[in-house]
Amino acid sequence: MIIGFDLMGSDRAPLSELHALEMLNEEPLCDLMVIGKGDYENDVQNLGFNFHLADDVVGMHEIPSVAVRQKKHSSQAILVDKLKKKEVDAIVSAGNTGAMLGFSMINLGLIEGIPKAGLAITVPTESGYAVMIDVGANIHPKTVDYFNYGLMGSAFAEIAFAKDRPRVALLNIGAESAKGDEIRQKAYQNLQSSALNFIGNIEGNDIMKGFADVIICDGFTGNVVLKFSEGMIDIIWHMLKDTVDAVMRRKFGQFLVRPAVQDLKAKFNYEEYGGGILLGVNGIVIICHGHSSPDALKNAIRLAKTCAEHNLVEEIRKRVVS
């Protein structure tokens, strides 16, 4: 099992990536092929990982369509090419999301029967984690895309969360079947008549309550929800931490409060799975946040390994054909 890893992707590249490699050196998960600028070849090799040179890097603020055309020797482009040639089993990058989507969809192609890919992420809930798809790959999905999101999200949830018949829900402005625009109403009908374990519409305030294992939405809405939830969790954590610090200054307060706070933080850690996965393309592509921590990058590599081991792409292809 070989995972391709972008050394130049994150906001703090290559520091965060090198730290993640140090962690993986102490706790090996799989073989890695690390793609990066030549300045860091010795650092990577000294940690015991294979290195492949990239002449260029796609910046976070570059226009994706321009980068895809002009930066064919960037770390992201090389990663995707290695996956296409089957020199690696999956790839992980915290680089420019739009460029990664472009390189992947153009060079890997889509699974036959899937007209649009969807970017799926894991969302912490009261009872574990749920999959949300799409969060940015397709802002104008058609009825068939919503169904395919449910199909692909279910396959991913079964592998990532070991869920049996994952509960699928459509994100909407109300629970009734007639809510939303015409496309969502038709999507509801298609999902209801399918073999998926469709439980109906879900509203935004129920996303984190654990009612559904797979939450389907358009890419625009999903991206807004993603950014809002991450920001909300961060703010609540900081506010809670300030309150707890005050309690901990009191005698014995830390012994009463600290375990509960640590447990809460772990439960709502959206970095547990490291990043999103681009579902629908012919390959396993994990896309991490630009601000990903070394721990998140390590978890993303673990997720890539799990999906590759369980042949996620073939599992999706089999379901589409059937």
C-alpha cells in the first residue's frame, strides 16, 4: 500500500507536512511517496520516506483553472498523475482545493455512470460522525446527482464508519417532502423510491444531532455549512476553555472539569478523519484543509489507506452498474 503525499500543500507547508511525517515515522501506517520541492528531499529521505521532485507548487490564491493548465509539473499535478498510473494507491493534499478538483476530474476521469463528482467530508455529531456530500465540487447539482451522492456517501460511510445500511437524508429547509425547489422535491422522490436507506429531509439544526449517517446537499450550501460548523466549534471551544480556566484556578476545579472538557473536545474534533474525499473519480483523492494540523494530515493518510484497502472506487462502480 503506497499513499502519495503532497509536501507543499498546507498554509504552513512544508512544516506541518514534515511534522506529520515525523509522527508517521514513529507510528508507521503505510508506505509513502512524498512529492515536494528539492529543498526538502534530504529531510524526507532522512525520515525514511520515498521522495519525488516537483518543479512547481500551486498557491492557495491561484485561479484553479489557470493552475490546471499552466502548472502540470506542480506537486498536485504529479500526485494525480502517479495515481492515474497506479504508482500509488491513493493521494493526500492540503493544497489549493479547486486545483486539486480540476487535476483529479480531468486526469482521472469519472466513474462510468457518475456524471458529477462530489466532495464529501466527515461531520462530528452527538453519536459519532456523519458524511456530508457535496461541500464544494458541484454548486448546481441535478436530480440524478443527489441520488449519486447518496449512493457514494453510503459506500463511504460503510467503509469509514463501519455503518450497516447508513441512514441517508437530504438537507432541506423543512422536513416535509414538498419543501425546497423542484429539483430537491424530485430528488426526494427518487431517493425515496431507491434501495438506499433514505429517511427523508433533514434541517440544518439537526445535522449534528446524529439523525443521519449521510447528508446530501448542493456544493454551495455544503461549503457554507462546513465553514460555519468549523468556526462555531472553534469559537465554542475557546469560550469554554476560558470558562474552564477560571474554574480550574479554584481549588480542585481542574480535577472536576478537565476530563469532561477533554472528552467533549475529542467528540467534536472535525480533524479526526483529516480531510474530505472526492467521490466519483477513478481514484482515491483526499483533500485536506489548508490550515490542517500535522495530526489532521496523519489522519488523512490513515483515511486514504482505509479507503484503498476496502477498494472504495470499485465498490462505488459496482453499485452504479447494479
